[in-house]
Amino acid sequence: MPDPATLGYEQARDELASIVGRLESGAGTLEESLALWERGEALAARCQEWLDGARERLTAARGGRTGTAGTLDEDARAHAAGEDDEEDR
């Protein structure tokens, strides 16, 4: 099996999904399950590295503005508040 550090996001995610399926089936010995669990932990960490890197790249591309999905920036909040005020009149 390749070192998780060398895998792309999709490769790590797909292998992790396969491992989860195998663990959920309950087949195999305790030793095999532990080995799968350890591999899954390493793959999950690799996926998180990719996601963190993607978030950093998006933040940099947005000019350093931070935020999460579903969070409005200051201009959008002010605009939304203004619309709400007009509707109440």
C-alpha cells in the first residue's frame, strides 16, 4: 500500500471509504481490523491536510479574507440588514 503522504485527495478519500466499508462489515480478525483502523486514521489525516491546504489557497485567492460557507461578509450583512428594514416599513 502506498504511503498516505503520497496520495492525492481523491485517492485517499476513496481508500478511506473502502476501509470504512470493510470495518463496518465486521469481517476479519481483530489484528486486521486494527491495521485497517490505523490505515484509515492516516488516510483521514491526509484528507484533512488536503482540505486545509485548499482552504488556505481559497483564502489567499480571496485576498486574505477569511470566512466559512454560509457566513456573510460585512458588506453583504449591511445590505441584508437594509433590505430587512425596508420590508418592515
